[in-house]
Amino acid sequence: MSGLTADGVADRRQVTNAALFFKRWLANPLQMGSVIPSSSSLCRRIAALVERAPDEVVLELGAGTGVVSRALLAAGVPAEKLAVIEIVPEMAGHLREVLPGVNVICGDAFELARDLPERMHGKVGTAICGIPLVLLPLEQQRRFVAAVEAVAPGKGFLLYTYCITSPLPHGKLGLHAKREAWTPLNLPPASVWRYQPRR
């Protein structure tokens, strides 16, 4: 017997998550918003903001090690109704192992019309973004907004970030912006912003 308790398994998973996350950050800092995964407090805040009809999926973009994904599952999102896009093959492979039943797609969040299965187009209840969009030039931000609009028309997206003020120039992007949550327990403190197309 290994003698490993449930707490020990959870501790080992946290260490593995942090190591994998940091390795990915070293490889490409601009794809990552932080050097450590999001806290459980932030993940619960994000999950509480999800809106989804029974026939809709939740789409997570930039899933990393899956800490937000696990919070979504714990909050009641069925595995088959969760789709995660992860551009790094090693991370996508990790997610397939730790998130059984979840639709894990090794793809590009800026090419959702191409990479998200067509059966999910128009069936996205909430899109969640963990990509540090604030670090990208305006044209890339426009590409992201257009990519989400292509598969989730009119829905917009949730963005978690370390910015207290809007990290995106929402006026220039044709979006309404609302800060939905702030959690000082995250390291560093984080906000969750909801962006929706202006009509």
C-alpha cells in the first residue's frame, strides 16, 4: 500500500499542475497570464458566472492544467457539455488524462470556426477565456472577438485577468464590459470581466 490519502493525492496533483504550468510559461510567457494556476477561489467565481441552456456547451479557451475545468464540472456542468481548447499539445494530452469525458481539443482559440466541432457552433452558452488578451495588440484582440462571435453569436465571453480596470479597449472592440467578480484570495488578486457585443 502506498499510504497516500485523498489529501495527499490532491497535494500531488497541485504540485504536478504547478510544474506543468510553469514549464509552459517558460516556453511561451505570452500565452500565459501567470506563472501559477488560478486559485480555487477564482475558479469557483468563474463557474458561478456560467450561463448555459441544457442543449448548450461551456467553452473554455486556454484551459492550461484544467483547474477552471474541474471547477466547472464540480459546479454541475456535465463533462460532455464542456469543451476546452488548448493550443499546446502536451497540455491538451494532460487535460485528456485528467478530464475524462470532456471534449478536449488541441486547437487555436483564434480559429474557433475551424477548430471547434461544427455541431457546437451556435450552441455555446458561455465562453471562458484564460488567455492574457491584454498583452496582445488590438488587431489580435479583434481576431479573438471575431473568433468567439463566429461560434457563439451575440454571447460574448468571460475573461479572467489581474487587471482591476477593463483589460480590453471594449469601445474599440464593439463590446460592452462589466466586471462581474473580484477575488483578493487569488495570487495575484484577479477579476472576472464579461464582454458582450454591442447591438
